Amino acid sequence: MREIADTIERDIVRALQPKPEKIHKDYWTIYEKDSFGSFHSYKDYMSFVSYEDAESFLLLDKTIVKAEQKYADLRFFDDGVIFQSKKRYMSDTPDGERIPVLYLIHHCYYDRYPYEADVLELSDKTIKAMKVAYRQMRIAEIYATRVDWMMSGDDSEESFRERIKEDLAEFEKEYAAKDWAYLDEDEE
């Protein structure tokens, strides 16, 4: 139980640590749908600074053109179909239907922490619930230890009751004074 409580404590401390600045990514990429059931990145995950750069690159291939409206309306991609091949067709289409390979230029943007960052993002409500869990685990540990000592004959029933009161009072003082933003590694 103490090991679980210690893990919960470490996670709370991690979640309360100052976070490094996030790295912002904002780029355009091209998706290709050459199979009816799936799509993938076109040309090994290439990325472009702008939509126009991605479109220019895609249209360098003279066999790719703006999509016909009937393919745009099919909504193969969440963002809608934008381009189609004039010579290549999808595999695995229902009833052998000839649907051209389709392309989408997709805007990607996200913020992330640096790869080496040891960041744990938890809401205040979750951290509060984890503190309750930590407290309950530590109390359970105290009870289990004292019952074990009594049942093994190390403590009498009277000593069990006295020591459990003392241990719980000591823990409550420790818990009330706990600095959750700092983990004292010597305590472990």
C-alpha cells in the first residue's frame, strides 16, 4: 500500500511542477486516399509552410487535378476532397467502382512539450481526488500494519488500539503540513 501511496504522491508532485514552454507546430501536409478503406500521408509525411506551397508541390504532378464535384461531395476526408488523380484509381472499392485516388491538403497545428519534458497535466479536481486517494492509502497502511502486529502477537489488543491512535494522529499532522510541490526523496 505504501508503494501505491508513494506513486500517487510522486504523480501529484509531477503534476504541480512548473511546466516548460510548449513548442508550437503549424504546418500543412497532404493525405492520399489510394484505398477505399483508409488514407495515408502522401510522400513520406512531407510538411509545408503554407497551403499554397502544398498545392504547388502536389500540382507539379501533372496527373493530379482539382477534384470533380461528385468526389468532393462524397466526403472521403473530414475536410473534404480537394484533388484527384487522372490516371490512378483506388483499390478495394465496392462493386469494382472506379474512383480516382484522392488527395487532401490538411492544416496541422498543435502545441506540445519538448520531448524530454517530464510533464504530467492533471486538472485541479483530479489532483484533489488523488490527494484523497493518497490519504486513504496511507491510513489503510497504518491499519494493516497495526492489525498485522497484533495478530502476530507483537502487540496486545490494548497496545493495538493505542498505537493506531498515535500513528493516525502522527500521520494527520504530517498530511496537514505536506508540501505537495516538493518531494523529499529522503522520506522514501
